[in-house]
Amino acid sequence: MGKRVSYPTDVKMKAIKMRLAGVPVKEVLKELNIRNKTQLKTWMKWYKAGELHRFEQPVGKQYSFGKGPEYENE
């Protein structure tokens, strides 16, 4: 398995804005130095679902079902 890469929130949002503007996936990946197109698909899914809080979560620390940032301190 490859090394996990953490992308800053501003890179994630820029990638989403580029895709919404019709920029091809390959061009977005190349310009922002994103390794995997699946990552971009995941960010788009989160954006469309209104789960913007997920852009702040650390690598490998995905929120479980019903466990968003509002439940972190439990």
C-alpha cells in the first residue's frame, strides 16, 4: 500500500471548483498534483452531500455513521 497523502482544505475546494467549471479530471489531477482520481470523486461526493466538515478530517480518520464532528468529544 502506498503512502497516505493529506491534502489541504484549500486544494480540495479548488479541485471541486475546477470540476464544477468543467475542467477535465486529468487536468485537475495534474495541476493540483493529486495522485488518485478516486480521491477527487470522494471529495465531490462529500461536497454534493453537504458534508463539508469532512474536508477537515485527518487522513485515515473517517467519521463513522452518526459520528460527525459534533460527536468528537464523546
